[in-house]
Amino acid sequence: MFKPLGGLLWSLLLSSLAHGSPLAESQPHVLGARQSCNTASNRQCWTSSFNITTDYEAHVPETGVTRQYTLTLTEQSTWRGGDGRLKYSAMLVNGQFPGPTISANWGDRLQITVINNMRSNGTSIHYHGLRMLNANTQDGVNGVTECPIPPGSRKTYTFLANQYGTAWYHSHFPLQYGNGVLGPIVIKGPASADYDTDLGPLVLSDWYYGSVFEIAHRVNNPSNPFIPNFPGSPPASDNVLFNGRNINPDGSGGTYTRKTLTKGKKHLLRLINTSLQNAFTVSLVGHTFQVVATDMVPIKPITRNHLFLGIGQRYDVIINANQPTANYWFNATFSALPCGQSDNPYPAAIFSYSGASSASLPTQRGVAPPDSRCAAPERDYSPIISRSADVNSFAPTTSHTLNVDLTIDNSQARVFWPVNNSPLRVNWQEPTLRYVANNTLSSVPRSRNLIQIPGSNTLTYFLLQNNSPIPHPIHLHGHDVMILGSSPPLADPLAETQIREYNPNTDKSTLKGNNPPRRDTTMLPAWGWLLVAWRTNNPGVWLFHCHVGWHVSQGLGVQVLERLDALRDGGGGSLGTVEQNCGNWAGWYPGSTWKQDDAGL
């Protein structure tokens, strides 16, 4: 039987957690934007004062423009999706899947009103990848930064687009985005290589015809797993959709998503994996990808034949249309390892050159890329804006090690993914920021997995160790993390039984501290370790969790509290806004049919 550790708050006050001297305060230096110089022959420039080398954590070209969007959430008992098949318990944004693209320029202000017209669910909308610098109250995480928005209510999120690139929005109510509550975000800005045309987002999503809530009941039940003798295992997805469309696996309906290329031109494509369970390796037959951004971090251009795309990850890539005029398959393939499968074994979209027949399919299937083993070769991704960490000063201690495990609680007949022996569970009615506002952090329950980081503007290190054969895409809100190192992926983790813990005697030499890759979502290998670091320059309570929907629902996450004094002083936004919708939620929830039975996220 699982037993949580005692205590009320993980208060990590040891100096070994936050290494190094305090760094300069990070506040955006807001400057007025001038006429754009961003052209096909000079994408590195944005305005006369801002370009690809501008440190976006310190300088923002505030435009004075506010872009307003309204996202209306509805649910339908059955809905015919973009592959021609009925989906049960579909939850849509503005009547569509994926939801509409939220688009803005670097330095614009976004004002997004979310209207919950669903019948039986609360909701909150998180803006995955946007740092919400000094705007923690707008992060959109029910039970952490706010109470859920109940049916019949609305909330308006307002924040500055401090950075640029590709992100996405999704519900943080349990598993809800797996039923459809998600959409892409594009913040336009400079790029590290030139291109002619922005093709926009290509959203990859695993798709389940049944309600993911019903599927979760079986995933959570250790006595009836989808994979025999593997408690907590999910089913293969029924399909994989590209911008909401595909043919269905039996070929009886649906249409392929198509993107158009112009011969002789270079095209920017924004790849987003919005799946609940599936990771992909993507490739375009006959073409390469010039990668210019990992998540929302611009990097020095690097060419790849194929890309591993973990859940929540994004890549901005440039495709050179230098092949004969024809149609080409854009393929998504799966690893043989446990990071997702589908009943559609060959999910694909079509990239067509202008002038190619729109009625014909590509003729070349292409060569399957090597098995990614659920990991990406991220070490070679070099951010344009350099950051560094002293890897020699890091020594693993229990105070900054997060151990991940798979646990079965026989008394509850439930599967959990605890962190340091404690599965995360929030309380929708008592968001963590309310404890901050009321100065009652000493009474935060242990089940909130709250970690308080001391000091400000210091480098904070976390070592994650995975005592299971399942890899995990780990996402940090409010920051990009420096990926200092990780254990190599195993050829067959299901055949292993023992974790490969970080060993400073043998592993320290493999770490990269000088301008390591950065992104907000990265992979924790099966039976392995991951070492990350970030600078505590953003006051708030930030969720740090696995982005497999089933796993975070089963407790795989912690909350990180940084710069408490600044947060109390309004450095994360007005704490008074935390109470918005709490009264409405308190009035609606007691009479609701569905009650919280998981982590609440």
C-alpha cells in the first residue's frame, strides 16, 4: 500500500539547491517598436532595435497592441471528427478541433476570454511554453493559480508576449485536452535563418474515439490494464490527426491534411505535439529540416533528416522546396519502446508542390527513420542567447532529487505515479496561490508536493531519476530549463529492472554546462536520470510535471515556489485575481455529478 511521507511543505533551504552567486534582476526593458525590418532576406532582424540576438528575457519590444480572443468551450456527446469517425464526449474550442490559432507579434499584449459552456466540467486554460514573466496568476492551472472556471462562467487572461515562437494552449482540467480542448499559439518574431513563407502550425494529436475520461478509469485500475501484466498501461490511440484531419485507420473516411510548397522557396513550419500519450519521429520524404527553434528558444540553425517530438514539444523548422514538383508524404513514426502507439500504423500528411495534382497521393513512401528510443539528440542544439551553468559545483543530494516511480495502492485499487513517494493532488477550491495570498503556506498539505526554492535569481538544479521502464516528457511552467545531461536511452527498457542512478564519478564528464540546450519540455529516460537547471527570475508557483496526460492525472508532478517575497508583493500579478471564479466554483461543484478522483490536473 502506498503511504505518503509526512510533513506539510518541502522547504528546500539548503545552499546546495541554489548554486552560484545571485544574478542580475530580470525585468523586461520595454522599448517602443519601430518599423519592421523582418524580410525574406533578413529574418534575423525584427525592428531597428530588436533582432535575433536580443535577450528576450531582458528586453521586450512592447508594441502597445492588445490582441483579443474569445475561446468558447462546448461539449458534444458525439461529434464527427476530421477523420470521418464519431468521437464520444468531444470537447471543442469555438466548435472546432484543434481550436483557433492565437496569433500575435512579439511585444503585443494578449487578452483571452475563456467561456465555459460545457455541461459537466470545470476548466482552466494554460498557455504552454509562454513564460508568463511576472504574470504567474495568468498561467491557467486550476488548483495552483486559480479555481476552475465552472460551467456558465468565464475568465479573461491578460499577459504580455515576452518571447516569440511556437506554443499551444490547452485545458489543465484532468485529461480534458485529450477530448479536444487545445489549440496552437504563434508569436511572430525574428528567426535564426531566412525563409520566404510561414506555413503556420502543424499540430499533431493522438485521437481517441471514446471518452478519455472513460479510458482513464481502466488506465487507473491495476487489475485490468490494456497491456497484460502492465498496470497503468494506456491503449493505443485510435488515430493520429494533423491539424485535426487524417484518413481513418480502415480507410473508410476522412481526408489528409495538406500543406503547399512553392518550388525554389523556403518555408517555415511550426511543429507541435499536443498528444495525450504519443511521441513521434517526423520526417518529410526527400527533404530535410533546418531547425531554428526548440520550443520557444531560438537556436543556431542545424539540419536534421528527422525529428523526435515528445509530448508538449515544438520545433520551428525551415523546409527548402528544392525537389521535383510532386506530392510528398510527411510521416510520423513510433518507437518500439513505450512512448505511444496507434491503431493507425502509418499516420501521415501530404506536402504538395504548387502545380502537383491535388487528386493524387504521393508515390514514394520513404524510408522509416531509426528508432528514436523515445529520446532526442538535443545536445547539439545551441541557443542563440547563451546561458551557462557550473556543472562542477553540482553534487546530488536528496534535497534536490526527484524520484519518479510507479505505485499500486491496493486499498484504493489505483495506479499512481508518485514523486518522492508522494503523488501530487491539488484542491480545486484551494489553489496554491491562495495560501500565498493568505500567508498560510505552513498549512499546505503534503499532497500538494510544494517545493520552496530559496533566494532569487540563482541557478537551481534538479536531478530527476526514473525508477520505471516508461520515459516521461517533463514540462516546467514559467521557464525554459537548461538540459545539462541525461542517461542514454536503453535499447529495451522493458527488459530492465533497475534504475541507472546518476553517478558523479562517471556521469559528470558527460554534462554540458556551457550554453546547453534549453526548452520547456524534455525527456526523462526510462530507468534513467535527467539533470536540469534554471534561473529563479520569475516569481510564482510553477507546475513541474510529466506531460503524459494519464501520468500527471496519476500524480506525476510537483509545484515549485520561487521568489516568495516578490510574489507576495505582486511580482507575479495581483493575488486578488486568484479568487476570481472561486465563489462560482464553490456554488456549482457540490451539486455536480463528476467529483475529483485524481490529481486534479
